[in-house]
Amino acid sequence: MSVLLEVAGLTKRFPVRGGAVHAVSDVSFTIEEGESLGLVGESGSGKTTTGRCILRLVEPTAGTVRFRGRDITALGRRDLRAARADMQVVFQEPYESLNPRMTVHQIVEEHLLLHRPELSKADRAAQVAELLDKVSLRSEHGRRRPHELSGGQQQRVGIARAIATDPAFLVLDEPTSSLDVSVRAQILELLLGLQRDLGLSYLFISHDLSTIQYSCTRVAVMYLGRIVEVGPTREVFEEPRHPYTRALLSALLRPDVDQSVSRIQLEGEIPSAITLPPGCAFASRCPVAIGACVEAVPELRRVAGDAQRAACLRAEEIPALMATPGPG
Amino acid sequence: MTLLEVKGLRVEFSGREEPVRAVNGVDLEIERGEIVGLVGESGSGKTVTSLSILGLIRQPGRITAGSILLDGTDLRTLGPEQLRAIRGARVSYVPQSPRGALNPLLRIGKQMENILVSHGEGGRQATAELRRRTVEMIEAVGISDPQRALRAYPHELSGGMAQRAVIANAMILRPDLVIADEPTTGLDVTVQAQILDLFSERVREQGAGALLVTHDLGIVANYCTRIAVMYAGRIVETGPARAVFQRPRHPYTVGLLRSVPVLGQPLFSMPGQAPDLRALPSGCAFAARCANVLPECAAVPPPWREVAREAHRFLCHLEDGAPL
């Protein structure tokens, strides 16, 4: 497999009165062709901003984003627009991301008009029909407007629009979070099926660990703008090496009355991203923090296997220090 | 006596077209000391059911049938003044969004004092006594610096802190029944666990009963003693949480449980969507999506089935429920 996307040193600060919100700090990762990387974290962890910076829906403050070797952050407007045919996004709130005045047909057609101007009207109509079929919508749905559809159907429209230009890579920003449980499963199956059929790569952003565990081969955990742990999903979920990953997994409530996980109770909440604490951002809530933790930001380093990395000074001791959450 | 007994509750919302039948004959019981999880997807009627218990159904909504007995007194027979005295003091509410439940212009402490005063606990009580009770309550919801929290305005609190304040508001009059509607939906998972631990601890400590409305089966499995699953305005399965999770019977409950992704198990994707509440079928409302549908399901209303010895019931034509 070859690397499709390479993010290096990605940083985004939003200026505010008296300083800046450090939304994303020095984030680096790669995604291979056909791979799904899960990006998990709580609100304010910077996962959505990371996804938006990659597509330059938000301009990064620093860092590079290489897509098939080409630096997206250096592109001018026209080249960026052309590049976006290959990298698309599915948003969390399907209704808010669809133009209420347009029909479903027009919404899906719009990207074709932009990126495939050579297509005749009849060819475009045929492509739209095919796209609707791919997301299991009937052709009559094409004549409806977003408010006439259910939440699940709206998200299908959002997905059809995203794959209209035959992209290689999609940022999925909480694509199932606003949907009902039974509909979530439908949309997740659709996304996984499309990935298999079209060879898509995903950056799958979610706060829901079960969804990531089910759909991604690798996972990166974010806390206060930084990746604190990354690796193969199986290894990270079975033997997390960062205390935050452990706490997050132990807080996961499974629909199982016999769940026997000793929960790691974290004190307080995620600190402000305006005045970042010195050293490890998690130290203020960490049950196993030591003096050295607040001195310097710990490096994301290899701790186990070939590919599991964690940004914790005590990563090697973590399995012994904290109870194993285990994936149920 | 049973703390809360809802019998045959029906609620309609009328508009220009056919009325929306949001709740279609709900029976629900809650005893002191138990937390009942009311589970369902959007439009299933779980929020309308809880608002009915609080006497908060407003036009164009209307309770068309049923009774809501709190310690044997039918709340539907009470006037607005009597209901107001009961709300907060005997039945209280923790809504989904703490921001919407707190007055943005008043300090947290003042809001708590107002609750005490409006239920007649101010009067001759000295200010110092009101203060003492608010401090005690805010400590009980796990806020480590109570003086600072009481002086804060809602916008100065984080989401988790604001939800703790809302729970403090809901518990300060020591209600008999607490209704919490998706109390942790907007919160992060690590904070969610803190809030739910605290909520169940307060409910048990005060000997109250609670109705926890949620779409999250993980919350019910971990925090509720009993579960009631709603679909299209009816409860379709109810029983002790342990019994229902170990052997769900209604095809909808089975499908819902299998819709939660678990590694190493195939994800079950329930087809279709919930029915239109303006045009419900004469038979089972779930028939169109059911994997185990029988010829009679669409036209004939399903009967209640009892699972022996477990107080576990489900509404279905299948005698033993869906096969696992």
C-alpha cells in the first residue's frame, strides 16, 4: 500500500482577544490508500478542526498536508478547487449541510457541474441517478427537497454529493452522530460498503469509540489539540499506553448488564485551549502524573509493537499502573 | 403504594392535517429507589410521555386519555396552582440542555434560593439558612468550590458543571420523583460518567424514584434497574434491565441492541424508518421493519406476552418473541 495523505506538523490557532485558541498543535499522521484512520477525542480536542484544515475549509496556521505527494497547503485557489474533486467531506448535521432551496438532484449535480463541465445534461442526469442508487435512494428522491427527507436519507444525500466526483479520500466528520441508533447502523454499513467498492480512504472523526472500533483499522486519539496516542485500533483498544486513552475507554458504557470494568474516574474537564498548561496538557487530570509531566510536552514515541505510539513519559508503565479497560 | 403509575396515557398533537398520535396507550410504573430507563428513538414518544407526567403538555398538544397517579393522586385532576406546587417539590426535571434550564441573568446560588423561596421555604427562614442549604446541595453534586460556583453566572460554568447545577436545582426540594431527559447527551464521555454516577447516587440517597429518558442503551445497562422500550408511541417491551438485556424479546429491542457496533460481531442494520404518527397501521407499528413478521402483524394489534416470573413483558404476535 502507498501513502495517500501525509499530514505533518499541522497547527491551527484562532486569534482571540488576549491570545489565541490553540485548536490544533503539531499534528502529524499518514493515511494509506484504502485505509480508514479513526480520529477520536472529546469536544474541544481539535479533531474537527484537523479535518477541516486538511481540506483547507479552515486555513492552517502551520504545517503541511501532502495528498499523493502534493502539498495542499501551497495550492492557489484554482488548483485547490481542482484538488477538492479528489478529497471531499461528509458533515455531522446532514440537514444543515444541504441547501434547503435545492432539490436532491440539484445538490448531487452541483459538484459534477463544477468539476466535470464537459458532461452533457443527459450524462449528468445519468450519473446523478447512479449516485442516488449507490446510496440506496430511489430516483423519485431526486425531486424532493432536504426537509422532505428523514435524517438518514439526508445523510445519504450528503454522501452521494461527497462521492459525486469520484474522490479517493473523504473526511467523515461525525457522520452518524446526529442520527437515531437504528439509522446509524444503516449509514455506517453504507460508508463501509462504499469504501470496499470504491477503494476510498477515510479520516473518520468521531467521539464514539464503538463506531471507530468497528470501522477503522487505525486510530488516533486527540486531547487538547494534540495526538496523544496512535496505532492499530486493535492494539490501542486492547492495551492503551496513554492514561487518557485508558480513561476514555473505561468511560465507554456498553449495552451489557455484566460490564465489569473498573472505571477510571477523571477529575474535572478538558482545560481551556487559550492558556495551555505547560508540559503535558493532560497532566492536570491524569491519575498517574509525576513532576516531570508539567515540564515539557511529551513526544509521541513508539512504545509497543511496530506502530503503537503514545505521548506519555510513563507509557511503558501504564499497563501495570492502571487497570485494563479491555474492549468488553 | 406505587410512587408513579401511568395508565393508558394517550397524547395527540393536532394541526391542519390528521392529528399526530405521539403517545398511544402507555402504562408505566416507578417505585421509590429505582431508576427506570425509558428508551426510544426520536419520535417514539419518550419525551412527550415525560412531559405529560410533569403536566407540561401545551397546545396544540393534548392528553386525550389515561391517568397519571402520583402516590394515588391523579395529576390530571389537579388545577394549575396545585400542579405548580407539585412540580419541583415532588416531581422535578433535569432537561437535556443545562444552558436552557438555567437563567442566564442570575447567579447559580440565587436561582437555587429562588426555588426554595417559591415553594414557601423562604418566608421566616433567615437568609443564612437558605445559604446553608444551597451550599450543602452544591457540595452534594460534587462541586469542590461551592462558594465560587454559587457566585457564578451560568455562562461561567463548563457544560459538566452547569449540568451539576441543574441536578442540584432538581434535587434541592428532595422530590419523590425525578425525570431526567437525556441528561448527558451534550457532554463528553468522561464527564458523562461523572454526571450519571452523581445522579444515581443522589436519587438513591434521597430515596426517590427516577425516570431516565435516553436513546443510549449503554446508559440503561449501566444505570437503570428497569427498562421500558418505546416505539411509535407505545411501550413495546419492559422488564428488569438484567432480564431484558440478557434475553430481549421484542424484535425492535433485539434490532436496537444489535445496531450498536461491537467488534467481532456483525452489525445489524434495521431496514426502513419509524412510521408516520398521523397514519399508524391498525396492527403492530413495527411490522413494516420487522425481520420476524407474521401474516397477521400488519392488521391485528399485537397482544402483551409475559415472560414467566420476571415481570418482563413484550407486545408482539410472536409467542416467545424474536429468536436470537
